[in-house]
Amino acid sequence: MSILNADLHCHSVVSDGTLVPEELAARAAANGVELWALTDHDEIGGQHRAAAAARAQGMKYLTGTEISVTFAGETVHIVGLGFDPDDAAMKQGLTATRGGREGRAREMAEQLARVGIHGAYEGALQFVGNPELISRTHFARFLVETGVCKETSEVFRKYLIEGKPGYVPHRWASLQHAVRWITQAGGAAVIAHPARYKFTANEEYALFTEFKAHGGQAVEVVTGSHTAAEAVRYAETAREFGLAASRGSDFHSPEESHTDLGKLPYLSGELTPVWELLADRIQ
Ligand code: AMP
Ligand code: MN
Ligand code: MN
Ligand code: MN
């Protein structure tokens, strides 16, 4: 069951990806993906299209999203899988989480203007597929297009991370709420790309402990954001906390993403794959 080409993390134009759900489904299927989930940031507006596209491509499908959470002063991402996409509390929670993005984007643009980068709000909007989901990625694409930086990772490094001129601190959903929305809608909550957070060992321990206490069930072990050594390390963490494991590329765009859909190492056979917990939610 671990030897399954599952890709349970990627983004479409409904958040900060550049492909529509149908293009992602076709690309995933061409790369041999057998079980797929589209996990747009704080959004489930693409779920019905993605599920239909998966069916048309002969892939199995799990509903997905990636919720922005603030924990210990840091942004943490919690992936939800296999929930009911029509669940009212889930939809309301995600709408509230998206709510702060526009004001944050306007502040980002004001701060960038102070360092001589003008028109960034309108510029970023040109790259936005979903007006409720303007993200740092859209600003990064604008700064690349205008020649300020060569690639999006350089924009983040120079302008969009903490301590840099375009960074605006933001309070997202709580860990407890995000896990509750997902689990009460019948899904499994998954800690996304744990190696990406700048936590101390104590903070990381607290994240896993509280996540588990709130009913979280899994952690991403094999992801486009982890090195092989990090995958080994979080396989160990999954065992330590009694969590299932997930696998996902976090694909956003053919031009920007270095890990393509489905092109990842398999999960180790000693781990419980998250899709085993969600057998009855697979479409
Ligand atoms: P936001 O939700 O608006 O804070 O934007 C977060 C998104 O920015 C992530 O989901 C990634 O897609 C992207 N991102 C974050 N850090 C980087 C980075 N260093 N390089 C490129 N993209 C990044
Ligand atoms: Mn993203
Ligand atoms: Mn993420
Ligand atoms: Mn992601």
C-alpha cells in the first residue's frame, strides 16, 4: 500500500499555482500518479473540477486544501484530505482565513513602494486567478516579470520574508480550528512540509503534541520541500508521534517548481500511508 504513486499536495490557479485543475490532472496522470489531491491554499473552490478531472484521467481522488495557521508566531501549513467539500463549517472557516489577504497585500505594496517598487498591488493582481487569494507568490511573479529579480525564490529572499521590506506579519487560523474544520468534515489533517519551519526543537515538539491532541492524524514525510535526510527524519517523527505519513510534490508551476507531480520517492513501507486512514473517502 505504501508503493502507490500518490501525490497529495499541489496548487492550481484557484490559489497560487499557474495551471487549472484539468491541466494539473492531465500532468499528474501523464507522470503516473494513481491517487491525486489538489490542495489550494485556504480554498476548496477547485475541488469539484479536480475530482471530475481526476475521474476523466482514470486517477483516484481525495479532496484537499492547505490551511494557513499561525503557531508560536510562525506560519504553519496544515493540509486537509478526504473531507466533505460541501461542509458548511469548513467553508466558513476557509472564507474567514482568506479574509485578511487583501488588506495584507495592500500593506505589502505600500512597503514595497517605500523601497522604490511601485504598483506592486495592481501588478500582483495581474497574476491572480482568484481575487480572494492574492498571495506572496503573485507579488514574486510580478517582481520577476518587471526584472527586479531573476526568479521567484530570489524575490522571497530579498523582499518577502521576515525582516525584508515587503514582509507584513499576519495572523492566520489557529491550529485547533484548522484541525477541527478538517476532521469534523470527515477528513484527515496533515502537517505540511515540517522541515520548512524555523522552530526550535521545543516549539516543534509542541506543534506535533498539540496537533495530535487536537485530532491531527498525519505528517508529510516525502514532499518536494524535503531533502532525503529530512524525509528520514520526519519518518522517525511520524513513528514517535503515532502519525500516518503523506506524500506530495507541492507542485505550483512548470516554470517554478523543481519537483514535478508524482516525481517523488515512495513512502517507506514501515509507515502507515495517510490514504490507508481515508480508504472510504477515496473517489
Ligand atoms: P502566502 O500564503 O501569501 O504567505 O504565500 C506563501 C507561498 O509562497 C507558499 O505557499 C509558496 O508557494 C510560496 N513561497 C514561500 N516561500 C518561498 C520561497 N522561498 N521561494 C518561492 N516560493 C515561496
Ligand atoms: Mn503556495
Ligand atoms: Mn505550504
Ligand atoms: Mn503547498
